[in-house]
Amino acid sequence: MDPALRRIFNAHYSDALYRRMSTMMAEQLEEPDFGFRLAETPLFLPADLRARCQTAAHEILALLRRPEIIQAGRQAVPQAYRGKPAEGLPQFVAIDFAIVKDESGKLAPRLIELQGFASLYAMQLVQGEIWGKCLATLPGMPQGWTPRFPGLDRASYLKLLRDTVVGQAPTDEVILLDLHPEEQKTRPDFHATKRLLNVRSVDATTIKKDGRRLLAPRGHRMVPVSRIYNRIVFDELERKGTKLPFDWRDDLDVTWVCHPDWYWIWSKHTLPKIQHPCAPKTMYLSDLKTIPDDCSGFILKPLFSFAGTGVNPDVTKAAIEAIPKAERSNWILQERVHYAPALIAPDGTGVKAEVRLMFLKPEAAKDYTLAINLTRLSRGKIHGVDHNKGLDWVGSSVAVWPAS
């Protein structure tokens, strides 16, 4: 969205550049056939807008950390998953902003979602570096680029990520846990995690429980697990009805990164409690006293879903009435956010952008570090790769800026 950089990029854009980027991604992430679309461009996030995003993210994170917010969030953890409560704070926090125009016409961040759950910390580093190499070949472009926030070079970012994911545990005892990892759309990040941190992905259905210990396959052996980089999305677990070899309520000799509780505690469930100038009005559907005849100013979202599953951008009174009253506490109504078509494609049309600011906090750290970003570009009604099929200049991307 930096106008000067965008003009240079668009003037020199070619299908060959896109193919080069895509080929480099496929090679470095060991993924010849991505399960999602890579966008044709990075996002050029100018310094003033970047600063606004950073300030808003830190302010929202401060609200999330309030004891009353955390305590209220604990009530969202389903009984089937309520074991020993999470201690401390989650190691990962992601805050998603839509890029909109404020009252003065300037580009500004608007809170869309948040999560106390891991994101694509390894893949985004790779994607940012690949775009940096591609951009450096274009006439008039800076030679150095970064997707990382101030204070982090490549080495310090990787150390921070390793300290967060691996900590002091032997690497052989650290696993990335998901359901059938090689079937997940996020598998490129799993491959990048293995390459950058030497942490392997393990199918949760292959875990064995031995008293308070968990064992995971490694070659032809079962080896102890002391630390779990948790990537299981619980709505997928529920949807597929998968029975795991352990119970989430078990008292296990493992450290969770993050503890599963945070998937529920800091989530869409928290949004109605966030009072901030960047946060749209959001309410639990169960708190709605009267259903208005015109609901076009809102979007209906299930509390716990992934990648836009179940989101209704064309909500009507009839759609709300169709949800049984007993189930309405599992839904939110969020004030519609009007994305600015702020990224101008070479054909002159506008593309909408959403930027995820991703924090890391090793257990020994006193505070969170804003580390890196993830960007999604869209022309559809909803962000997310499943809602932009058949469109170009959309999909997975990363915001970058000239390295100082």
C-alpha cells in the first residue's frame, strides 16, 4: 500500500516473477502443490500504517491480559476439555486487522479476530525472505526487505521462535502435533518448522499414552514427548469425531505450547469484551434482545471455527431466527467492517487486505515480542482462501518493508 513501492512493483510485474516466487516457495517449503493460493504480490505496509497497527495490537493485548477478561474466557472452555487449567499466559498471540479507511480518509487497522493459538511463524519468515529476493531484482526497488518487526533480525527471530517452541527441552522430545499433518493446508509451515527448528510434525492419532507420559513415533521407535507444539484445531476434531489416544483432561508430564485452553480463552469469545477504538461492535447472539428486520450491518460468526467456516456475511433476520435459542451463545454478531480496496493491482482494481500481527513469548520472557506478520488478500466477501477461489491477486501473502 506504499504508493511509491506499489507503482514500481506494478510497473515491473510479470507472470514470470510470480512463477519464480511460487517455485521458490514450493522448493523451500517442500510443497509442490500448495493447498492454498499464494498471492501475486506482497503487501507494502508503510511506516505510518505499520505504527498504527503495532500500537493497536499492543493496546488490545494489554486488554486481553486483564484478569477479568481471562477469567471470563475460561468459561468458554468446554467441559470435555477442562483439565488442569492453563498457567501463565499463552506463548502465541495473533491479532488480525482489516485495513480500512478512517473518518479522515487515512488507512487504519480495524480488529477482526484474535487467537491464543499458533500461526504460521516458520512459513512467514520463508515467504518474507523469498519476496525480498524477488523484489531486489526489480529496477528501482530497495535491496533489503523484512517482514519482521523492529528489534529482530533473522538470527534473533529464529532464537526467539526456538526459545518459544523448543525451550530447554531436547529437540527429540519436542513435537508439532496435529491431526494427519500431511493432509493439513498448513503443512508448508510444518515443513518450514522442521527445517528451521528441527521439530517434526506428528499425527495425534499415533500418540501412545503410558501413565502420565506421552510417546510419539520416531522412525521405528516410540520416544517420550516432553513438549507439544499444539496445532490441533478443535472444531476439526469435533467435526471429524476423532478419538485421540489421550484425554485433554489428563494430567500429563508434558508442556503445552500453547496450552489447549487458550484456543478457547482468547478467541472470538473474547471479542465482545474488547472495548477499543479499533474494535467493531460485537455481541453474543444470545444477548440480542430483539432481532432487527435489517441485519445487513452485521456479520454472523460461530465462536469456534477455522478459516471462515460457518461465517455468514449476508446475515438476515431469518438466518438468526433459524439458530435455536439454546445454541445462540455459541455465535457472535459483529459490526460489518468495510475493507478499503487499498492495494491497487496492475489493472487498476483494488484488493482488500488483512494483516495478522503475531506475538511470541517464551516462558522465561517477561513480556511478549511482536515478531512477524501474515497477510491475506481478498476480492471476495470473506477473507480466507476458501472464499476467493477463481480470483487472482488474492490469497496468502506477507507484509514487507525496506530493511533499515
